[in-house]
Amino acid sequence: MRAYHPALNALGLIIMIFGLLMGFPLVVSAWLDDGATLAYDQAIFVTFVAGLLLWAATRSRRRDLRVHDGFFLVAATWVVLPLFGALPLLAYLPELRFTDAYFEAVSGLTATGATVLSGLDAMPVSINLWRTFMHWIGGMGVIVLVVAILPLLGIGGRQMFKAEVPTPMKDSSLTPRITETAKGLWLAYVLLTIACGLSLWGAGLEGWDAVIHAFSIAGLGGFSSKDASLGHFQNLEVEIVAIVFALLAGLNYATHYLALVRRSPRPYLRDPEIPFYFGVLAVSIVLLTAYLMRFEAHADLATTLRYVAFHVVSISTSLGLSTYDYTLWPMFAQVWILFLGSFIACSGSTGGGIKMMRAMILYKQVFREIVRSLHPHAVRPVRLGVKPVPETILHAVLGFSFMYMVSIVSMTLLLSATGLELITAFSAVVACLNNTGPGLDAVGPASNYQALSAFHKWVLAFTMILGRLEIFTFLVVLTPTFWRR
């Protein structure tokens, strides 16, 4: 492990920063006197000391991070940080099992929103705030945060950034300096979060509920301060605000940043994902509304459109908030919105799934193969907008898509082998791999993941991290080749 001392040194630094971030809910807890202050005192102390010890023990072998270090650091960060993220929950809820606390923290940091907790309405504000604040931190990425505020990592920052944000076009950057790129993304992220919080407040939510749900929506996480999620409020204006900002959070933050810097909407017009993104969502809303009207799922067209529009956007962008138990719909409608969550979110967004860019590349590649079968000598490059997609990216997308399907099948079979009902197992795997949160049947929006066994929760926690790191970043570290140095 001595070869990985530079990565472990950086990990110690990240853990210390994570401990300092717990100061936010601590201050809120102390201000509101909600009874959770001691839990944060203990968690901050343990987290900061652990990070400090790791940093000090590996300081003598510091150097710039290399490719291997970047992969190791990112994988280690997403496995280790939930251990510390779970500490406030364990300290405040002593009856909570470690497995459940770790699962909750993984779900928070990966912006999944699959919860094992109930009685959220009676929880202290700071506990619910910490859960969704983990969404917000993890939504843009812990490593991206560190790269934004700690340029001392130098070249290593680029390796971390590329491993943390493994989108199809990951080698492109907004600015020549990776630190400036990370700062630009975080600027857009912070501004969108503030706008969302103010809009929710203006729509009728109380101050802390607005803040908590703004963190959840901006990070496309799905945790709520209410057991009934947004359905608790029965407020159409709040639902519309959530839809609008979920749609914005599902777009590429690089596009938001470019539009902000240039003070022009042109970056949105030039983004090749956006027409497909809004087009598929619009068609899905219209078709599902018509489908549910046929089965008289709701009293009238307005009610049907309200529930369909919210849940199509919420589940497909991987937000995961709900206002109604959509598992009461016919199975086709349930599976369709779950399927949308596999590809709708744009690359560079806080959403999960394979991302719209990969889906577009796959579609265009399939169409090209059809043309080639008719015209074997035809030269037809795959393009995104006006730019041809390099063959290396085509191969990477095909490889990723194959591993995405393999992950769903293998994890579903693993859960089913323990006796878990197939629809529950399949939907839980898809929801966790896409970082969506609620699934179907026993893990639908009207329930949670508490009833699953400890083994199921560990498998799904692994699945959430696998999905957050878009499979390859995590799997690379698990291969024997990675450790042969």
C-alpha cells in the first residue's frame, strides 16, 4: 500500500474537509436547539481526527497523483466517506443498525434517495438537513469540490476529476485549468440551488423545508423531510417548482456555466442532448397521460396530467421525490417511468443512469449499422451535433452499455437468489444503479428499503456506488490488473 500513500494522503485531506462540512448542520442544530448537537460534536471530532491521522501518516510520500492514484482515491472516497456520513445518524439514533446507517449515508452521498428511515416528520431539522446536504455534496461530487477549492493537488487534480466525472466526453474541459473548470461547475450549481430554495419558499414551503428540498432537488437526490415526500404538502406550486428545477438539474452543468459566463442562451441551443432530453420527456408525459386516462387511474385529465408530469420528470431525472404512489398505476406505466430513469439525464448533470449522450450515441450507432448492412461501403460517421464522435468513444460507450446491462442482470439474480420477489429485486437494482431511489412493489414510493435484509442493503449500497461512479471507475479498482504495479 506504500505506493498508494499519495492517494491516501489526499483521502485524509478529503475526510477532514468532510468533517468540517458537518459544521453546517451542527450550527443549525445549535441555533434551533433541536437536540442533535451532541451527535454532530462527536461525528465531527471522530471524522476530523481520523482524516488528520491518515493525512499525517502518509505525508512523507506525497507527490502529484497519477492515473492509478486517481482511480484508487475516487473509489476509496465513495466507500469510506459514508462511514463518516453515517456517524451523526448513529449518534442521534442509537437503535439504528450500522448497516442501515451506512446504507442511508451511501444513498445520501450518491444522491440516490433510497431511505431506510421512517418518522422523518418528527426528526430534528438538522438530521434531515444533513441527509439532503449529503445529496448536495455528492450530487456534484466530493472530488470535484476538493479540486475546486484545493488547487494544491496540481496535476493530480485532473486525474481525480476525470475519474470522478466519467462521462463520454470527459477529456474535454471548459477552461485550460481543471481547478477553474470545477469552480465554474460549482458556481452554476450553487446559483441553481439558491434559486430553487427561494422559489420553494415563495411557493409556500417553510424556510427549512425549502432549504432541505432545494438541496435534494439540485443534487437530484430524493430525500425529504417528510415520510410522504412532496406529497405531504399537497401544493401544486411547489410541485411545479420541483419539476422546473429538476429539469434544470438534469441538464449539463457545463452548459449552464457557459450560458452564465457568456450571458447568452446560445449554449443551450448548441447542446445536442437538449432536444432529445425535452422531446422524450414531453412525448412520455403525453402518452402516459392518455394511457392512464384510458384506465381511469385518476378522476380527471388535470389530476392525471399533474401526477404524470411530476413523476415522469422526478423518476426519469433520478430525483426520486414523489407526490403519489405510482405503483397503483398499471404495470406498463410503472415500468416505463423506471425505464426513463436509465437514460434521460444529460451528461455533466447530477442525474444518474447511462445519460442521454450515451443513449444518443447508441441510437446513432445502431442506425449506422443498419445503413451499413444495406450499403457496406458507405462512410457514415456518428455525429453529435456537427462533431463526429471518435471511434474510441463509440467503443467506450458500447462497453459501458454492456456492463450496465450485466450489472442489472447479475445484481437482480443475486437478490432473487435470496428469495426476494423478482419485481422488487429488479426495480431496486435499477433504482439504485440509476441513483433514482424509489423502485416498485416493496420498495415503491409508499414504502422504503427498511424491510430488506442486511445482505440486500449491502448489495444495493455497492450498486449505488457503482452507478454513481458509472461502473468502470469502480470496477477498475476491483480488477487484479490494477494492483499489479
